[in-house]
Amino acid sequence: MRSPIWPRPTPCSRTAGPELRVGVLALQGGFEAHARILRQLGATVTEVRGAEDMDGLDGLVIPGGESTTIAKGIESSSLEPALRSHHEAGRPILGTCAGLIVCDSEHLGFLDATARRNAFGRQLQSFEADLAIDGIGDEPLRAVFIRAPWIERRGDGVEVLASYEGHPVAVREGAVLASAFHPELTDDPRFHAIFMAMTTSARQRAGEEAAR
């Protein structure tokens, strides 16, 4: 399912420098579509399947799929310590759909929030909707929801960027950005651009701190 509703980014619209390295967790789910958009935005993309693939990453995407399968893959690949080190270092993480669930307080705990699985229904209730999202401009973003969760509970430090029918579906807390929908399934790169801007800023801060 893809909605070509936004022009493809040109080289001058890219938000990442040529050396910005972003990993996409490639244990299960739609990692290839994320990689395509990240490359369009100027990132060098690494498919992450083991802890060694986390070395030197500036940012990480945890894609959609099936949250239980992804969680089991993280465990069997002994990836959790590397994921925690990445998060503790303040390097950005983008979690989409199942990736949001994996980041919540009942799983990795990267977000002070709890997601409700399949909140909008199962596969047959998948849908698209136009969302107003803080940080992407006035034009709404076409969002694809597939067996999507929503945020059931959130702490005070969790910023809601978008809601649908009164339920938070895009949030940010510190260096973690998460969505209940699949931003990789349209040709609109603006949600990924938020993540890339966060990643660029985090790398700049790390460089400034190292130079002190």
C-alpha cells in the first residue's frame, strides 16, 4: 500500500549530511521501505541484525512488523545491550507501528508510554487518514494504519505530535520519535525528516561535547 502524495526529495532538500549513518533494525518488518526514504534524505543506511551492526550509528529505526517477533529477535540476537547503549548515549530512535510498541514502557522502556496493540482493529480494519503533525508544516500527512496501536498512557515528558480520533498516534520523548502509522508506505518523507533532523542535532551535540 503506497500513496504517492508528495514529491520525491531533491538533493537540495536532503536533511542529512553524507556521513550520517542510520541503522534500520532488519530482524522482521518493513525495513527496506524505511531504508529507501532514509537514503533519499541523504543518510548512509545499515541493516541491523546483530550488535556489531550498531557500531558507529548516529540513529536507529525500529520498523513495523509483529512486535512479539521483533522482541524475540532482539533477544535471540543479543541486541538489547547495544540498543540500550544507543539510547543511553542520546542517539535518536524512530519506532513505527510495532516499533512503537517495542519502545514502550512494557518492553524496552525507551518511552514513558504504553501502547495498546491492534487498537484500531485487525488487518481488515487497516486504513489511511490525513494527519496534522507538529513539525512538518501546514500540509497534512497521509498516514497508513495497519493493525495499528495507539498510545494508551503517557508520562508528562511525552510530547504528542499527532492524534487520530482523540488517541495519540505520533509522540516524541527526548531522542525517541514514534508513530502508530507507517510513514515509510507513502512517498512523503516529512516524518522521517523530523527524525533525521533529530539525528543531525544529536551528532552535532556529541561532537561539541567531545571537543570540549
